[in-house]
Amino acid sequence: MVAYEFYWRDTEKGYELIGILPERRKDPGRISEESIMNWGRMILGEQADENDIFFIKVTIDKTSGDILRFKEY
């Protein structure tokens, strides 16, 4: 299962994991970086500076629950 780990950059504490959201959309054409970032803004609320949040695409193994991070080239 594809999911996204959202992080927030705190100037004092560094990078903090906000949450992990699974991708549930069936149509890959609807998935864009902007639509994914909208989720992050919903998590933090309107006061969040979008320059301070980012996400990493991960895969979650359905059997073990392990999170696998990968790079896209």
C-alpha cells in the first residue's frame, strides 16, 4: 500500500513526523504533488507555512506493517 509520511520543519527541534496518510484514490490521474500537500495543510491547519511541510512517499507492507522508503529517480 502506498502512503505518505508528512514532516514539519521546526526551527528549534528539527524535522518532526506529523503523520502517515495512506493513498486511497483508485485513479492515479488524480494524484499530484499539490493534492498530496493539501492533505498536509489539512493536518496542520491554515496557520501552517507550506514551506515548512513536506512528504515522503513510502510503501507499507500489508502483512507485516513495515514501512519501506524508496527514492524515485
